Amino acid sequence: EAQVTQNPRYLITVTGKKLTVTCSQNMNHEYMSWYRQDPGLGLRQIYYSMNVEVTDKGDVPEGYKVSRKEKRNFPLILESPSPNQTSLYFCASRPAAGDSYEQYFGPGTRLTVT
Amino acid sequence: AQSVTQLGSHVSVSEGALVLLRCNYSSSVPPYLFWYVQYPNQGLQLLLKYTTGATLVKGINGFEAEFKKSETSFHLTKPSAHMSDAAEYFCAVSVEYGNKLVFGAGTILRVKS
């Protein structure tokens, strides 16, 4: 089944403890992206990647890092999480070619930082 | 900067009534527009999309939306609401050559029996 997977789905952590949220897609998509969802704000882009070793900042990159060493994986790294990073996180992917720029979303990771 | 405005953070309709969720966008170029639905504790599912061509777009679950360039709108409708339509709906526009989706704040649809 074609899909975007994220792990973990739920995570509770403490301030300052480094964590990584993994994202993987099996559709051979070149483009991948991370968003965070907050009530009343919709989804906002954190980082995106056009291909392996090519990443760029979105609208809210502060406090996050990403890497793209393999085409299928795009992990999100929080080096020193803070409570304001408590949010619902979505990974998405899409093919480079195509006529609509439609993005396919993972199931989400709910992160709580205490 | 491009933006998306969804009028009404909460909309309540009776089962069988018309559903109308409003979306207005700002974009300096012809837009690619999307509606996504999020059911409780689930991810985002694409309802429908507009790229080019016919301005009335049909999607899944009986939903449709009409792109009106003169009004910069992309409102979502469904003739008859069903209890299973209760969810949060997001309108989005693709910008920067597909590198980013700009989302509205979302509208929570409640369907009353």
C-alpha cells in the first residue's frame, strides 16, 4: 500500500531532551515536507526537501532540524524541545513531476513537551 | 504573501441540510487549490483539488467546490449533510512551485441529528 508513515504516533517528553520523529514514504517521491498543526492556526510548514541532500526552511523552522540522506526518509529532529513545540506534526510527500502539486500526508505525530 | 481565509471556525448543520464551508485565498499567480478533511484523531485526507480546467470540481463523499477567480474563492459544498461528515476541514493553496501548501485555520463541521 502506498503510504507515508510516521513514528512514533504519540510522544510525551521533557524540555531539553533531544528527540527524532521519523517519516518514511514508499512511493519514490522526490519531495517531502514537515508541517505542524496548532488549533486556530491550521498547518504551517517547518521544512521541506526537494530531493536527497536538498532541504530548505519553511515558515516556522526555529528549533527544528531535518536531514535527507535517503530518498524515502525525512526525519524531524528537535535538539532541545521546549513546551511551545507541543503540537501535532505531519509529514507529507509528493512526486516532483505531476500537474497538481498534491501532497500525501502521514497519520501525524502528537508531541507533548512538559 | 499568499494566504487562505476560512470563514467560520465552527459550522453546525442539521443532518440532510446543505453544507457550505467558505474559503478565500490570495495568490499572485493562478492557484492550485485543495480541500482536506481531518476526522478525529486521524491524518489529512484529500477531498478534492482544483488545478486547471473546469471550475466546478467534484470530490469524494459527495463534496464539490467551485473556483471563482473574480471572487478569489473556493467554497466547499455538499447538498445533504450526513453524520459521518463531522470533521475538521482545511482549505489550502499550493505556492512556491509546489514547495509549500498554505493552509487556512480550519473549519470544524458539526452535524446535528
